[in-house]
Amino acid sequence: MGKGVLNEPFSARDGAFRCEDVPAEAIALAAGTPAFIYSASEIRDRYRRLTTALKDCPVRVHYSLKANANRAILALLRELGSGVDVVSGGELARALAAGFRGSDIVQGGVGKTATELREAVQAGVKLINVESRDELVLLDSIARELGAVAP
């Protein structure tokens, strides 16, 4: 936590904890409690620091929805150029609802159902990580049924 400096995303000033200089009490009154408080400026800063450090590598950052699937955070990361990593049909739906295109999404996770694999192929996800030969066979049969090539 910061020491009261106004340009820090989280600080304590005048006896109040603040996020981007907004008192936590004001957030609690507006949003109710309990409430999770995130700093958009801190997320932007960390994302830019990471992508700057990787600028000479042929990679794209993908944020894991498993870490936090908050729609506002997902929208912010999408605006910054991030892709996402999903491990379930629910996470895929959240990513799509936050504005990510299939080409922005990679799907991992163990024990994916036929429905989850079908939804991923239909969404045009960039990559599906398969965890077993059986899952690969299932994915292939679903892709053939849909007239698609599984990524």
C-alpha cells in the first residue's frame, strides 16, 4: 500500500484508504460491501511493463480468466491488446461477452466436455489445448461434424 502519494493507485491519506484518490468509504457507499476494489491505472501499468519486457519476443499476452473473470477488468485488458485463456464453457462465454473474438482466446483445462469443445470450435478460438488422446479424438469428430478444422 502507498504512503499517501497521490499518483499511487492505492494510498492512505487523511486517515482514509483510497484507490486512485477515491476514498474506499465512498466506494463502499456506492457499491455496497463487501466490494472488490481494482485500480485500472495499476492494471494498465503492469500490462505495459510486461509487454514492454516481452517486446522482442514473438508472443502475445493472454490473461487467465481463472485468476479473475471480472467483466470490467476483461474489457480493460481487451482494450490494451491482451488475449485470454479460458478453461471452461462459462469462461468462454464471459470472454465473448467482454468483447474478445475467438482469435483472442486460447482454451485449456482438463476434462473438457463435448459441449465445451463444440462451443470453442464454433467461436473460432485460436487454440484448444487437448489433454489426452481421447479428447483429441472427440475434438476431431466435433470439428468434422461442424465442417471446421480444430485449432
